[in-house]
Amino acid sequence: MGAGARRQRDAEFTAFVEQAGPELLRFAWFLTGEVHAAQDLVQGALLRTYRAWRRVDPPRAVPYTRRVMVNLSRQEWRRGGAGRVLLGERTGELLAPAPDHADAAGEQDRLVRGLRQLPLRQRTVVVLRYYCDLSEQQCADELGICSGAVKSAGSPACGNTS
């Protein structure tokens, strides 16, 4: 790869990170429940996305990176890192643009605690469906599972037992 092509690729990737970074960080925070773990997850995912940037379709760059984040989360969970969540930390301006009120902080804390009680697949489905506002099919495509598995994972997580 020539210097000009490398500069072009780096400029495209930098623009992607600047545009999608806050969204990816919020997604990671919902997955991990902890600001430092979320930052680490985003950094790891962006590194892998950068390495594959020539193969990444620009309109699919955010879903691609979210998929990398889910895979990295699974790897961390399998290594035994699932229990190392600290929920009391402030999330920073990228994660919590709400006013600094005790009620808002309490609500956010309850949300994260609820998400952390779900198994990783259910948590991922809930975040993709309801935070990222993806359809069942989009969620299934992003996770590489069938839409029935998305329904199955999302239904008990949301309290729908029918």
C-alpha cells in the first residue's frame, strides 16, 4: 500500500471514529456496565476494525465494529471477567448527557444493574433492539444468528413470557 493510499485510509478511519465514537462508547457501556471496561472494549474493537478497514463496507462500519465488540465481550466473559463490574462510577459526558440529578443517576444505575443481570446474549439483544433501535432482522444479521433466536433472547429479558 502506497503512502497516499495509507493516508486516505487513515483519514477515512479517523472520520469514522470521530463520528461513531460516542455511539460505540455508549454501546460498550451498556454491554459492560463500567466506564473503564467500556473504553477498553471500544479501543480493542477499533484496533481490530482498523486492521480490517480495507474490507469493511463504510455503511456497515458501525455494525461491524459493534459485532467485534460483542465478540470481544464474549471472550472476556469466557475468561472470567464477567464479575468485575463497578457500577458506582460516573460515566463521563459521552455516556451520560443527562443533568446531574440524583434521580437520573439512580435510574441509570438501575438500568445498568438490570442489564448486568442478563446473560451476555440477552443483554446484547436488548441493547441492540432497544438502545440501537435495530429491527429483529438487523439484530440477527449483526449477531450472526436467526431472527427467532433474537426473539427468544429478547422476550424473557423484557419480561414477556408469552
